[in-house]
Amino acid sequence: MIDLRNIIWMAFASMSLSSCLVSVPPEPETEVRVSLDETVAIEIIKDNGTRFITLYSEEDYRKAFLDYFKSSMNEKKIIIDNANPEFSVSVTKLELTEISTLDTVKDERSPDNGRIFDIAIAKGIASGTITNLVTQKTELWTADRDKKERLTSFQSPAQIIKGENKELNEYRKKDFDKNEFVSIAAQCGQKAATQISKTIRK
């Protein structure tokens, strides 16, 4: 027998949930116009274990940073207008670093226990200034992204096909993609735009 009270309760809960999910859309932000100095200095820091950072040129990294930076600024209604700006934005430097370190497998059930792997660490940090052209107040901003290779015992696609490492106790290094530093430069650009938007609108 159908319990009418349960049906009513479920209908009420559903309506309550729906009312929570339907929210008033936020007011659109007004446009803010800024000038931008696109002369971005690129600094590359690397050690003898470098495997990825030299796969692309400084110009590639500059372009990835600026493309994502300007696209994200536009999405946030921060309009680049060098003729009639309210703020002046500069990007002083994009610093990209690749260093290598050692990581040891610590898993007593694994035949790889104690095995040592070379691990790449990637870092990116962009920095610059924002100047309010009315008050002439200048503030610093920074945006960073870091990532490291890691060890995993999960099956690789090749191991799945071959039926290997079913016990998930054989370790391998999950390498960076060859485009890793292009991605880090782009993410620094996106984060920089977010940081600048927050500073301008606070």
C-alpha cells in the first residue's frame, strides 16, 4: 500500500531542493578599462636533471601566458584599452623553474620497495603591478602554479592490455606531459587575471 505521507514528504523535499537550486543571477560586473604593458620578461631556472622546460622557447611561454591572461581578463570584464585606461597593469616577469629531486617507494608489499626515482618539480610564478590612475596608488600582485611528478602503482594502459600489475604493487613514475610548462605558463596567466580583477574591484 502506498504511504501518502511519504509521497507528500518527498514532494515537499523536492520542491525545497528546487527552490534552493534556483538562485537569483548575480548582477553583471561593470567594465573596467586598463592599459597593459605586454613586455613580459621570461626567466628560466633549471638544473642538470632538466627534461621538460627546454622543449619550448621563451616566446612560446610568453604567448601562452598572455593569451590566457588576456582571455581571462576579458571574461572578467577587465578590458584592455591603452587609450583610455582607469588602471595601468604591468607584468614584470614570468619565472619558470624545473628542478629534479629523488623519491623513494615506501611500500613493504611491493617488489619495488626502496626503489629510487628521479622526480621533476615544476614551478611558475608571475608578478607585476597595478596602478590606479586616479589615486596613483600602486599595488603588487603575484600568481603562481606548481606541480611535481609522482609515483603510482595503478596500472598503466599498457599494463591493463597485457594483464600486468594486477596486484597494483609495481611502481612507476607518472611523467609530466611534454607540454607541462606551456600549461603552467597559461595557468599563471589565468591566475594573474583573477588576482588583478580582485584587486581592482575590492
